[in-house]
Amino acid sequence: MARRAGSSGAETAEKLRNVALELFAQSGYAAVSMRAIAAATGVQAGAIYNHFPTKQDLLNELLQVHMETLLASWAEAEQPGLLPPDALEEFVRFHIRYHLDRSREVFISYMELRNLEGENFNEIERLRRQYERVPFAILERGAADGSFSIIDPQVTTMAIIAMLNGMTTWYRDNGRLSLDEIEAIYVRLVARLVGQEEDN
């Protein structure tokens, strides 16, 4: 994990993270060197290692911050006690809104996860499973009370997350439909995916 520093050091570390995120998303983790990250940030090549001893540390921090922030944001947004259909809609809307502004993070969290090693990989997988348990628990509750008709909750969970994440690759602010309209369509698509009866 990266070494923490004072305010000036923290600003430099943040710049390095932002540049690394951009370069990893554009060119891929394997193709980007620490020297290239330092150069794009305006940091001396040797100084980058004061913040991130290895490129692995940098990738790990990017993915860990992304997952920890996602989980914390969900904890703030969640409304406990909702019935399964309402809870699922809440999750869909949250996931879309949260991830649309973080398309680069979404991209590298899936495409570059394979480049994490040992405990780094295990920790990010643990955080991902923790988030995946959110919709999984909703689906299980809905299947148990008859709100949903699901073949397999785990597979359905992964299908929903993959479908929602896909929106980050094609959505544009100036598109034919507004974000509200697209979000409403996704809510209905997910409802159909879980066999939920529609009101209209």
C-alpha cells in the first residue's frame, strides 16, 4: 500500500493516482510504466517511488479506493426496510448514478483486476463480493416472498451488475434519451429480468 504523506505529498499522490487512472484506462496497465506516469504528472521519475514503491501498489490503491468508496456511498444511500421490488429499484438507480461518473474506474476494476497479485487480488475480490451481496440479498428476499421469479439468484446478480456497468461504455449526455429516461428503462429491464410483474 502507498505511503501516506503530508498535505503537499498527499496532493502529489492524488495527481499520480489520477494520471495513472487515465493512462491505465487508455493504454492498459501492462503498457504503462512508472516513468510515463511520473512524466505525465510532472514528478521526478525517482520521486514517484516515495508515494508508490511499485506499479502494483498504485494499481491496488486505485482499485481499493474505488471499491471502498462505492461501499461507503451505498451505505449512505441505502434505505433499509424497503420491500424487495423497491429495494431493487433503489439499487439499480444508485448503481447507474454512481458509476456513470466513474467510467475509467469501472473499466480498470474489471479489465485490470487480473494484474493484481496475491493478497492484493484477494482483498479486491473480497470487497467486490461484499458489494455483490447487496443485490443478491435483495433477490433472495424477493424470491422468498414471491416478488421475483428467478432461476438462480447468483447468476442473476452478476447479469444485473454486468448490464448496469455496460451503460458506462455507451451513455452520452447529448444522446437521444435523457439520463432519467434511460434510468427508468433500466429499472424496467431489471424488473423483467427477475420476473417481476409490471404495473402497466
